[in-house]
Amino acid sequence: MSLEEKSPIGKELIVEALKDLGVEKGDVLLVHSGLSHVGHIQGGADTIIDALVETVGEDGTILMPCFTRPYIGFEGTVSKDRRFRPFHTDGTDNPVNIWTGAVPKALLKRKGVVRSANASHSWGGVGKYAAECVADHGLLDAPAAKNSPMAKALEKKGKILFFGCGIASNTFLHFLEDQANAPFLGNAIVKVMDADGELHTEVMKNHLPGHRSFYGSAPEQGKFYQEAFKRGLEVKETALGLGKLRMMDMQQLYKIGMDMFADDPLATLCDDLNCSFCQKYRK
């Protein structure tokens, strides 16, 4: 039986699952998503967004990664990614060039949605604090800097929601790396297009090249998460259709993660002897 032949998942069922997970009125949520992983959702991405907005209420805020690929180089290596597109400062690449999925793309089509200006790691947002959260993250700022939407969400005791996707997509871990001044962050060379069509080549510092222990199909088994679980990191979980919703408390993850970096400046790198990136820094 195909997914389309199964009972579709409606907004009410999603709201029920979100509440069961612990999402509350007034929450600030960083939302990573996978549209197709829970089954057939009636109304698609827009239904997910409607359910999120309804669950957090008028005092809540939803933030989603709207990342792009403007890279022409990383740490002296030329990018050969055929998906390269320059970042459009006037927003005319919304949502064509975004690689983080159908839900963020649908979010950017809505009225009242705001988006940060960062060339590679912008965030889209809607709700009470959305404009405040995205306002200070500039075009060429480090992707996960202290003025990023993730930092603002942390200040507001936010939560990280994984809607039908694994915890490997946890961009907040890169915020920990930036705050710990991890030695493996590097420069990225990007192309930016102005509103008049003029292209510029720019440098973004403290970018996020290379491998991590939480990447891949089984991030829970990687070094970072295994150690974080030992230190008390909690991941709430509930079922929805064929998949799962997961959620972490941002402040708890921040404290545990920063303690881990204090003990090991390479806390998010893997121990695989065959991983050229991670082993370069472990020598």
C-alpha cells in the first residue's frame, strides 16, 4: 500500500503530537523538518506550518533554516558543487535556492515571514519574536555566531524540534562550536549578488567545513551524542504516522555542550581513523 493510500495526517493530529511532545503556547522553536518521512500529510508543508503556529500561539515563534549554497571555496579548496548559486541580497532567490527542504520553502512564501540576511545560513521566522531573532545576523557574519537567530532563541529559552527528521540536522551544535571557538572552523569564499545584479566575492569567517561525529544515518551512535547522553541530555520523542517527532531543550544542550568543549576542544569531531578531516585536527 502506498503512502497516498494510507489515511492522511491532518493538522489536528499534528497539533496533538506536538502537544504530546511538550510544545507549549509561547514557545520559541528551531524547527528542522522532513516532509515525507512521517507519511502523507494532507495539505503538505503548509499543514505542518499551520499546526506549528497554532500550537505555539500568538506569543510563540517558529524559526526554520533557509540555508543556501553560495560557496566557491572552503579553506583554499575550490567548490565543485553543481548546486552552487550566488546569494541574492534582495531575496529573489526565495525559495528556489534553499536546500533545507519543502517546509522552509513553504514558510518563505507566507505573508509576514521574516528572513535573516546571512549569505549561507539564513533563518526564516514567523511569530512574536521572529523579527527580533533574525535582525542582527548580517550578510557575512559567521553562520552560527553569537548574533545568529540560534543565539537569540537560546536567550528566550527555546526548544529544538525535529519534525520527521533525525537529530543529525541539529544546526545548534554548530553554535556550540562557534561559542567554543573550535579550531576546525574555517573561512568560506562566497558569491553574493546585489539587487542591481552585480556579483561580489566575499569571505565568511568561522564557517563550518568538514565532517562531524553527529552526521550520517545514526547520529545517536556518534561520539558527541553518546557523551551528551551520558551527561544527561534528554531527547523527548513521540510518534506521528510512519515517523517520529523529537525535541531538545536548548539551554540544557548548551550547558552540556559547552562543558564538553571545555573538556575537549574537538568535541564534535569523530574518532574514525579513516576520516581525513577529523584526523587532521587530532594529530
